[in-house]
Amino acid sequence: MSSDVDDVDVSALAINVTIPEALRWNDTRRGEAFTLTTLNVRLLPDGHLAVKAYGKPVAGGRGAYVSFPVPDTPELAALVAQAATRAGELWTAHRGLG
């Protein structure tokens, strides 16, 4: 294996973040209401972040795995920024394959 890490093609960096109770919201898709509980945050090639929300049907059950847009609020933007910073710290401190 080559030791030249510049040749490694990382195609995606993504993290899942639990949305604190106080910041959760409901949204509807195809007539079914969902409570959004998780953010999926991706680091784009240009260094910016992209985020989608996922959750559970309010009525219970598994429901469909459907993404929702994230409202543009200062609280959710701060959560995403803090999560990305923390993920960077964790990646930097990795200890290799366990």
C-alpha cells in the first residue's frame, strides 16, 4: 500500500447528529407526519456543510426513510457547526482500526 496519503480519494464525509428534544420539529411527507430526530451532516468538497433531517412517523412504526429540509434557524445552525467541529476533533484523534 502506498504511503502517499495525497493520493487517497475520500468520496464522502458524513456524520449523524441527534437533535435535542427542544430543537425537534414535525413535518409532513405524503400525508404522514414525522418528528425529526436526526441530522445527517455532509462535508462537501468545497468545505461547506450540507444537512438533511430524518425522523420517525408521529403515528409510530418504522415509516419510510425520508429526508426533510432543515429550517434555517440560529439554533440548528449552531448545532450543525458544533457537531462538525466535534466530529473533526474525533476524526483527528482516531486510533486506527480496532
